[in-house]
Amino acid sequence: MTAPQNHTRFTITNETAIALIGLYCMAVVMGFGRFLFTATLPDIMSQLTLSTTIAGWLASINYIGYFIGALIAMFVPQRLTWQALILGTIVSIVTTIMLVIPELSLSLWYLIRLLAGIASGIGMILSSSFIIQRFSSARRSVLSTIHFAGIGVGISASAVLTWWLLTLGYHFDVIWLVAGVSSLPLLWLLYAIRPLTTNSEAKISDQRPSAHQTYINFKRSLYEAITGQTKAISLLAASYVLAGFGYITSATFLPVMAAQRLTTQTYAGLLIWLVVGICAMLSNPVWGALAKRIGEIKTLMGLTLLQALGMLLPLWLDGALGLYANAAILGSTFVGMVSMTLNIIKNMNPDYSNLLIGLATLAYGAGQFVGPLITVVLAGKNDNFNAGLLVAGIGLLVSLVLLILFRRQSQRIA
């Protein structure tokens, strides 16, 4: 006897609505889960009397988590993408809210930021895979830009939220609480776009493979995903490592740099961080349109060169001008670089999109982990970030060279 089917279940099938849910998801798992830390970092350092070294390690432990999350996402079968995405989103929201707990030990800070990073890695990859697969091929390129704009929306929201609550006299703990609570409706919206499961699919999903079989399946999938494209994928991944390394100095310490240089402007760091978010939010559709005209690889190369220039501008331009220029270029480029890279590698073998996006995100996460640590070492006792910006710019130029080699290799394969 079969149970009666529920015909009243609430579902959202409109593609534009799904793209907006994807935007909300990216704003939560990336904008809040990762980049709210940057917005609140000056206040965190002040309230907890943290050194730049500890702040750098807190940033890097989050990026270790991002790396681990990407690794986990690579093992998620396509049929379980939505379930894993829900779990990652729950962890992201919970770890955001947990920072309201008073007098947390430093070890708990490390643990929370690690778990938040894992959730961000899972959420970034699986939302990109799950949401974008729901779009029709005719609208995919346009709607994908809406999805990835969520990173910029989240960064902008983190800046505005931090500025608003600081002016009201609150501190980072309340800021993180409000961010977490405002993220809760996302769970209901993700539930509304869950995939329909047939009885046959349910039976298949009940047949869970052993850990050894999962590893065998993963190796087979990895082999099938990269066969005939190993060199090209390696070049793209290496370039993406340096892209992660290159942007993260500003993405972590830009408000701190502003607090150092612009001492007479109380909220200069947050205003500069808002510029990053607004530029990230508005620029992605522009790069999407450009990619349709000249191709994703050429667009990615141009963005990499532009971002390298942006890292060097604070060294050439003193005061606010160099920092605002860095912020505008950072925001205008890094989301476009992420979306272009993920689209390029996903399209190399769409049947293994989770796996290939995971590989790319692992590479990006590795670069992001190393970046803050090197920046802190180079900053020294005087907390001078100039050397870190210079090394970041050089790393991005090397990334550009690898992209040129990747393009040539791709043309040979074609």
C-alpha cells in the first residue's frame, strides 16, 4: 500500500526566482560566512586586543576550512547535492550566530572559523552546481551572473550591517548575531527548490556505498573527468592557486589598512569595504556580457591583469586614493575571476561539474590559506602591508602567464 502523494508541497520553479535564491545563498555562505570577518576585523582586534598575527591565523584557519569544504564537496554524488548544500548552509548560519557567545576562548574562535570555512566551501561549490544546473541553457549565462552577484551583495551587506550597528554602539558579537538571524529564511527557500525524488531514485539512494567503494568511485570519476585534459586542467588550477593568493591580502586586511592610513576617518575601513561589495555586485554582469563577446578565457586574463594592477596601486598612491582604487578593482575583478574560472572548468566536462568545481576551489583555497600568513610575516612588527601587496601583485602576474599557457593548450585540444 503506497502513501498518498502530497500535491500541496510548496515549490519554486521560476528560473529567475531560483537565481535570486542562489544570490541569497552566496550572500550567506560567502558574504557572511567568510567576508563579514573582514568587515568586523578592526572591531574584533580592538575588543579582544588581538595582534595582527592572531588575526592572520584566524583568517587562514577559515581558508583551511574552505579547502576542506571543497574537498568534501568533491566526494558528494550529484544526486545528494541538495542535501549536502542544506547541511552546509545550516553549519554556516550556526557558526555565524555562535560568535555572539561572550568570552569565547581563542581555541573556540579557531574551531568556529574552521567550521565556517568548511561550510563556505561546501556551500560555494554545491550551490553553484545545483542552482546553475536548474537554468535552461538559453538563460544560463545571464542567470549565473545573478547567482554569483550574491558574493558582492553579501560583502555590501556585511559593510552596511557593521557600520549601522557600530554607530548604534554595538560590537562584533551583535553584528554576527544579526547576520545569522537574517540568514535563517534561506533554509526555507532552499527547501522550496529541493529536487523531486521518485520512488526508484529513493531506492537507489538507500543503497549507500562503503567508504572504500566511495574512494574507488571517486578515483574513477576523477580519471574520467580529466582524461585528455590533464595538462590544461593543471595549468588552470595552478593559475587559480595564485589568483586566490593574490586577492586575499586585500580581502582580509583592507579595512585594517584603512584604519592605519586614514586615522581621521572613523568608518573609512567599512566605506572602503562597501566599495568592494558594490563593485563586486555590479561588475559581474558586465564581465558576463564581455565573455559572451570575446570568450571567458580572454575575459579572465584581462581581469587577472587588472587585479594585479589594483594590488600595486596603494604602493604608488598614498592615502585614501590608493586604497579606494584597490577596493574598486578588487571588487570589480575577484567575483568575475571566480565565476569565469568555475564556468570554464565546469564546461570542460559538465558531467563531473561537482568534481571539477571542487578541484578548482581546492586550488583557490590553498592560495587563500597561504596568503594571510605570508602577509603577516612580511608586515613585521610595524604591521606594514606594502610588501604583502607587492607579492600579491607579482603572484597575479604569474597567474596571468599560466592562463596564457592554458589558453594555448586548450586551443591544441580543440
